[in-house]
Amino acid sequence: MSTVLGAYQVAAELNVAQRTLELHRQKVMQKMQVSNIAELAYLMGKSSEY
């Protein structure tokens, strides 16, 4: 079972500022042409299927 972490927790794990994490996520979402995290998660799950 996977654990869901918030942006603050992920940023702390990566040792970066929360704002840095949010900016990177925003850039990835723009490149992937998605408008929300649910769409991004769907695409990421879909791309890992063989």
C-alpha cells in the first residue's frame, strides 16, 4: 500500500522548498498538457503499463 504525502512532506523528503516543488510540478503539468494532479497521475500510471 502506498502512502500519500502532501507537498510539504515531499519537499522535506527531497530537501527543497515547497515552492520549488510546486514550480517543478507546474512545469511538468504544462509539458504534459494536463490541468490537474488527477490527470497527471492517470497519465503517469498509464505510461508505466506495458
